[in-house]
Amino acid sequence: MRISGFTSGGLRLASLLILPLVLVVRLPGFHAVVHAQQHSMHEMHAGMAMSMDNPADAGRQAKLLADKRESEFNHHLAGFFVLLAGILLLAEGCIRERWPLFRLVWPLCFLAGGLFVLIWSDTELWPFGPQSWYYGLANHREVLQHKTFAVLLLALGVIEIQRARGVLKAAWAGWAFPVLAVIGSSLLFFHDHRAGMHGPNPMELMHRIQSEHFSFAMAGFGIALSKGLAETRFPWRSFFERLFPALLMVLGALLMVYVE
């Protein structure tokens, strides 16, 4: 049955992809996390105000600045890979007839981004720092979340490369990207990010970081929805096949202008 240009199958897929966002926002745990983060930031702000007469030493300030620069660089480089994937995917239709292997290039961007986040996103871990991976994953939620994002990126890259090669033809493979994108976007609502909590206006910084991550999540849900509809046979499929890489480019650009 067709409803205003959409097939019922397309509408069902759209509803299935939007449903996790609705559930996440309505979960009591989601509101508890937001409340806990705000409470923690108020305590941090109060603590910083009390220590105004006893500022951190130069070493501490240098460490905070280094953490800020590292976090921004991580977001920027990850954004570059996502932006490049979108550009390559848009160009694929014009190039793949002359160079068939070009269809494998855009998923490699996800593999490269995933490897970077997996290895270099938290330099306090071995081999760059003194902490073991077990300690970091068990005691730092931010580290665990970074590595989870890395695994999602690697999974997306591997699955899409196998699909492009024609090795993976199972029906579930077409759902893998939308579902994993929804999972990754949902995790952003619970992302513990305190690396930027320094300087004279910690609450302002916190709100800006939360706002930026919210925009990442919204772009991610748009990517999931457009990719799912691009995999569905219905009249507007070609439109969503172009919208998907365009939204990848939007997310990449947002990551590349991230600032703490």
C-alpha cells in the first residue's frame, strides 16, 4: 500500500528507526543521568569557586590544556573521516564504473576512524600512558564509551566492505548500519565528558559540550533513518541514497568544528 509516495514498508522502517530515540528520551534512566550530570556540574562549579584563592599550579593548568587539545583533535580527526566517507560515497556513482574497487573506499574511512578512536582516543592508557586497558575500561565510563564507539565504527566498516565485495548478502546486513547508528547516537545522550570542564565558566562549557553532542546525536539519527530508507525499495529510495552521504558530511563537519 502506498501512502503519500511512501510504501508501508518504508513507513514501518522509519518508525522502527525513530522508536529507539523516543524510548531513550522517555526512559527514567535518561532523565536520571541528565539530572546527575547537572548536579555534578553544580558541585564542580561550587568547588572551583571555593578554590579561587588557591588556583591550580602551572603543571595542572598545562595538563588541562593538553587534555582539551587532545579531545578536540580526536573529534576533528574522527569528523574528517566521516566527512571524507560522505564525499566518497557521493562521488561513487560517477567513478565506480571506471574503477569498480572505488566502492570499497568509503567504508575504509570508518575502519580508519574506528582504529584511531580505539588506539589513540585515551592516551592515559597503555602504550601511551601508565594505565592498563582493564583499569581504564573498568573505572572510567568515558574511556568505555570511546572504545564502544570505536567498535561500532569498525563493525560498520567491516560490514559495508563485505557488502560492497558481494561477500555479505544476508538480509540483516542492510539493517546493520541503521541499527548500529541508532545505538551510537543513543549512547551520546549518556556520554560522560568532563575533559572540557576547566576555566572560569565550567557551567557554560558544560552546556556547550552537551549541545554539541546533542547535535551529533541528531545527525546520527538522521543518518540511520536515511540509510535505512535507502535500503528499502520504494519510490523515494534514490532521494535517500543521496541524503545519507549528505548527512554523513553534516556530521563530519559538526565534529570538525567541535570546541571545548
